[in-house]
Amino acid sequence: MSKLKTKKGANKRFRLTASGKVKSYQSGKRHGMIKRTNNQIRNQRGSTILSDQDARIVKKFLPYA
């Protein structure tokens, strides 16, 4: 049987934690910071854990991660 290919775009954007959850960076921080509130900017620092529904999709793109 042939090997499955990893989606390289997903490989660069997502990482798996030791417990198998999918970690990603926060969205909405590229531009337009003036119109965002300071509270919103502060809450979007660092990374976040994806929901179970979204993580199921991403795990199909990362078969060997």
C-alpha cells in the first residue's frame, strides 16, 4: 500500500501536543490592529488549542504527526 502524503500547509501551521490535541497560532493578528480593542489584542497572544471538530479535520492532513 502506498504511503499517505502530509499536507505541507497544515504541517507548517499546526502542531500536535503530547496528549494529541492540535495547537495553532491565534488568528486575526496580521493587520488592522488599530480597530481592535486592547483587550482583544491581549487575548490573542501566544497559541491556542483547536476545538475537537476542527482538530479532527487537521489530523487527517497530518497522518504521521
